[in-house]
Amino acid sequence: MASPSGLQSGLSRQPFEIWCSDKKNACVIPGNVVEGTLTKTIINEPKEVTLMNGITASLNMQSVEMYFNSEKRLAEKTPEVGETVSGLLVKKTFTYQIMALDDLHVFSQLSTENISQRITIAYTGAFGVLEHRLKQILESVESLPDEESEGPAFRVHERLTVKYESEKHISLHWRSDPISDMVSDSVVALVLNISCEIPKVFVESEEATKTEEENNKKAEKVVHALLVSLLGDVKFGENGKLVISVDGNVGHLGKQSGNVESENEGLKERVRVAF
């Protein structure tokens, strides 16, 4: 047993010099191997070593690495020259090792931790409208059941959760890593952009909404604001109709009747559902 592990001196050095030429003996090296020591020399399997008295002795030794832990972890195969390998590159003294993230605490004194992040964003629009707009832009947006999220919420790319907090705020929750951080930055930018696009709809007090005409005007504003948030280009047209343009296709919506006129059946159905 090499103690100290460098075999530079001490009681372990003396029997090593006596027994190193006999293949029936073994030298166990615990701990790290430091450059410039006898231990570093012998693990490279030289044919002979220089003793403390300056005499050269033959070395009949083969280097074997063993790891003692609760779970045996070995590489499935030795990588070929030019083959790509992935993992964490860890520098330890003068050596480098590539290891899996789960093995970091086993073969080093390092450990990993998870960082959960939360950010609150001002948002006064409809939560359902926000979810719909993000579904149009992002590939994966899934609604979450209320019992799982304790309120309206949806998950983006299975990494980030968007929750409804109040009429004025939403919150974003995610576990920090390079990809999730990038997804959260994208969602924040999209939410802020959507907030700027939604027209401001002011709710008048009861005293200011006495006449039927004023009520109709407010209803038109609400309908127009919601359609803009869902479809984009929506303008007031003639005869009390709304003109909606999507991807070069044009539709006309009767605000009172709800009738939709368009040569594109897909646009006609989208407008009818949205209205």
C-alpha cells in the first residue's frame, strides 16, 4: 500500500524497492498521482526504475485501474480515433478526464445542484389569448390541468411553465440550464411583444355607458382588440364590417350578424371560431 501515494519516501518506499522485481507482488496506489513522483513513473509501466541508492532495478508490473463505489460504471466501448465522445471534461492535478454528469460525484469531489428560476412579468391581456399566440409561434405549447398547476398554466417545450398569477401578472418557472434559459428568454420577449400589440381597451364607468350606442361602441372595441390579438391585421371596413387579412387572404366579418365572407375556406373558419 503506497502511503504516501507518491512513493517518494517513507516505509512504503523501502519494501517497494525490495519487491518490485517480483511479479507475485502488487502495489496499491490510493488517491491522486502527481507528476514527478515514482508513482507517476511506474503507472506508465517502464521496464526498470531507479532506486533511492541510484541503482537500476527491473520492474515487472502491469498498471490496472480500479474504482470502488456502490455502482459499477464502465465505458461501453473504447472510442476509436476521430470518434466523437460527449461528457464533462474535468481537470484534476495534471490529468484530464471525460465523465458523465451522473458520475461527477463518484470520481471527483465535485457535486451538481439544480437551480429553479422564477420571473414575474406584467401582462394585462387574456391568458387564453397569450397561450394561443405562443402556440402559433412555438412548436410545443401544452395546457396543464388546474390540479397540477394550481391555476391556469401551460408548458413550453416541456422545459418552462407559464402560470396565470393575476389580471396584471403572469409568472415563468423553469430549471436553469443553457437550453431552458434560452427558451425563457424567447418567451419573455414574445410576451412583451404581444403586450405591446394588444390595443388598450378602457372600461367606462356605469355613468358613462348609459346609452345603447356607447355600449355598442365598446363592444366593437373589445371584438376588434381580441381579433387583432388572434389574427393580426384587422381593420374597420364599410357597412359596419371588419376586414381581416391573413397571409394574403382577405375576409369580411359582420360585427352584428357574425357572418364571414371569404374565398379562403380556412380563413373563413378561423374567423368564425375566433369571433
